[in-house]
Amino acid sequence: MTADRWSADQLGALADEWVAEREAFLSALHAYLATHVSQNPPAPPQPLAAVTYDAELAAISERLSSFLHTMDSTPWYTFQHRVAEHQHALETQYGAAVHADAVRLAALQPPSDASARHDAVRQALAIMQHILHLYKELGGQFDFATIRFANRLVSQIKYRLYPVRQHLPALLHYWLLDTADPDACEPPAADVDPCSGIQRYDAEGSRGAYTCYVPECYRAERSWPVLLTLHEGSGNDEDFLWTWLKYAKSRGYLLVSAKSFGPTWFPWDAPSLMFILDEIQARYHVDPDRILLTGLSDGGSFSYEVGFAWPERFHGLAVVAGILRPHQRSAQASQLPVYIAHGAQDQLFPVGYIRLVVDKLREWGHNVTYHELAGFGHAYPPGENTAILDWFEGLRGST
């Protein structure tokens, strides 16, 4: 599995297509926000005492957090045959409220130290209104491109709110598991490592783009485990990052969300992943014996190919809704433990085939843990990451 036939210029041309799409999307979003957020309130902004303003913002953040939870926990396939019902539920729960919140916030003058969070919440509300509008425009008909676009907008809400989460209690906890210690995961600003947080790296040569999250509690004095995650077909690193962020933050992992050069994963992407991993190991104090490779759908399928070609680079492989394709196998491939999560109602990759894959992997000598999800289709199972990390961390004690 090499990129010998693909020059850096050829790979760059593939990456440029995504860059152009990304820039067009962000440009359109910025134009939309400029129109909707800059609208003047009907009266001069109303100044409030800081404590009153904070209470107003906290109430709005509760509704934003609820909306994000709703979108996170509703896979598209669960409502594809009842779009009108889903749209009505969203409109009933959030439509009037988000409009009232946007009007109210536009009429408030934030305290001098609150302008960043004020602007972030106003933008989040504007994007939320657009998402509700997109669902309304569907007219009860399912359109996958529109749903994917709406989910991409949900990701943009998160990018605006994450930097101001410490000022919004509901959103601070949104990015933490219930079992997490908030004080440990969110240290005082003076104790936060400057290398931590979310950072994006554009494609360079034969190394593709990726987005990296480093926990705010990161300390270089100790080694850290790594999650290397691969998005689904037609996905991207920036949106897929959120699939894992709260788990990485709560359980102390460096998180790397890689981007394929093209719209999905092909053999030329494999060396890129090794280059990304090399960069992360050079930049941070990584525990080389605690690196988990995982992916969804096409990303899960490609995880097999990469993991089995370079098993010495990983300690575990977790495939969600992926299939096993022809691949190159290292002589040590069977030493790589595999976790498979698959929906019993997956219409794209039928579960009967996945059961055969499980049998074949065990025949090859792999330690396989299989989680079949009754009633679930081709999507990311909410909460499955906890099971994956429990399995991965349990491997250490068994080796």
C-alpha cells in the first residue's frame, strides 16, 4: 500500500477540490451570518448588570445545548420515512424559542468582557434558525444532501460555542461525559497548556489535512493515548471531530480526525495517515502502545486496510458500520485486536456479511469483539464510543 504512483501535485489537486468546497461553504455561511446577525434591533441595545446578563445567556445556552443533544442523538435513517413528523417536533420544541432568543439577545448590550460569547451565541442562534428553515423547506420529503448540509451547520454551531463554553454552564457540560471530572478536564486558564485545544492543519505534499484536539489538561510530562479517526464517505475531518471530542476530553486522549484527499478513502491516503501519526508523535508526548485507529463506514473499511498493513503502529482497531475489503496484510496483522460495531438494520452493508467478516477475522487469529446493534441502521451509534474505549483500555491489562 504505497503512494508511489501518486505525486504530491496529483494529491494536491485532489485536496484542492475539498479546499474549494470548504471555502465556498464557509463563505456562504459568513455571508448568511453577516446578514442575520448584523440586523439592528428596533431600539438601542439595553445595558444589563453582569449578573442579569449572565442569567439571560445561561438560559439561552440551555436551549442550545438541548438542540445539540437532539441533533446528536437522531441518526438520519430513524426519520427518513417520517421527515414531516421530525420537522414538526423540531419546530415545536425550538422554533419560537430560538426566534425569541435571537431577538432578545440582539436587544441586549453585553458587558465589556462578554462580547466574544455574546457574538458566538448570536451566531449559533442564527445558524440554528437556518437549520430549522432547511427542515421546513423539505416539505416532509427526505433529501440526504439537505440533511448532510444541516448536520454540517450543526458542526459550525459547535465551533462557535466551544471557545466560550466556560461562560455557559450548560455548554460546558455538553462537552463532558457524566462521569468526567469538570475541574480536571477544564483547568484554570493559567494552567491550560498553550498547545491544547482544537487546531487544523491543511494538506501538505503527501500528507493530508487533519484536525487535532489536545485536552486542555495536557501535560508533556506524561505520555498520552491517541485516537486516530477516519470520517465516512463524503465526510471531512472538521465535522467528524465532534463524534469523538467529548470522549477524548473526558477520558484524556489526544484526538486526530484525518481528512481523505478525495471525497472518500483510497490507497493513496494510507501513507498520509502514517505521516500524520508521525507529526503527532513528534509534536506531543504520545504513548506508542496506546494508539487506537477507528472509523465510520468508508472510514471504518479503510481502517481495516491501514491497520492490517501497519499493525505495529496501533494497539487496537475499532470499525463502525464498515466492511472488510481486499487488502495487504502484514505478517503481524492478526496480532491487532478488533472491535466491530454494526447495525442489524444496516441497509448499505448487510449484517449477514459482517457476521462472516467476524468469523473470518477470528479464523485469521484476531481477537475480535463484536457488538451488533438490534434495530440500528447505517449510522454512528450514540454512546458507542464509551464501549469502544472501555474495550480499548481493557486490552492493556490483557497483554
